[in-house]
Amino acid sequence: MEQLTKTQSVVYMAGGILMVLGAAASLFGWVVAPYIYSLGALGFVPMQMLQRYDGQNVTIRRLRRILIASDMLFLLTGVLMFASLGNAFGIPQIFYVQYIYNKWVGTLLLAAVIQLYAIHRLDYEFNKEAKKR
């Protein structure tokens, strides 16, 4: 897998920290929470996508695609956080509460679980590939 530069690694780590802080800030009802989370996601997701794999291992390629899907869920979480601030869509209140309000928690949880699984499996596959050499 292609390694990130030092600057890219700092942006990657800062993005992850901001995502956690933004999600935690929403627990306290802070209005700036979606901004903090989205800024972090906009730093985290592109840096993770820069980590390319140009090898031939099909399992690693599949796991990279899974990580990209998880990254899209992270971005969708940011959009849903902004949508949870208020009913700007002009839809009936019952539909807003039923389909939009605080649904970002589910997408964030799903993205985090997928990330944990894929990163764990990637580590295993890279170690297995290194032992073959």
C-alpha cells in the first residue's frame, strides 16, 4: 500500500480526531458539531483514498473497495448531521423525525464497524503477503 507523506499523515490523523470531536460534541447539543465533524471527514477521507494498492492480491483490492464505501458513509454522516439541525427540506414533521432526524448515528456506526473490519483484515493480508516474500 502506498504510504502517505508526513503532511498527509498529519492531515489524516487530525481529520480522524476532528471526526471524533464532532461526533462527541453533538452529544452535548453543540450547533458547531456538524461543522467540526465534516471538516474532519473532509481531511480523513481523501487521505485514506490516497493510500493506493497497486498489487495483484484480490482480497486486498476488495478490502480497499470496502474502505471506500465506508468513506462514503462517513461523508453521508456529515450531510445527515447538518440535516438533523433542522427541517430545511420542507417535508412534514413526522417524516422528518422518522427518516432524517439523528439518523447520522446509524451511518457513523456502520462506517466505523466497516473500517475496523477492513483495517484488521488488511493488516492480516499484508502480513500474510510479507511472509510469502
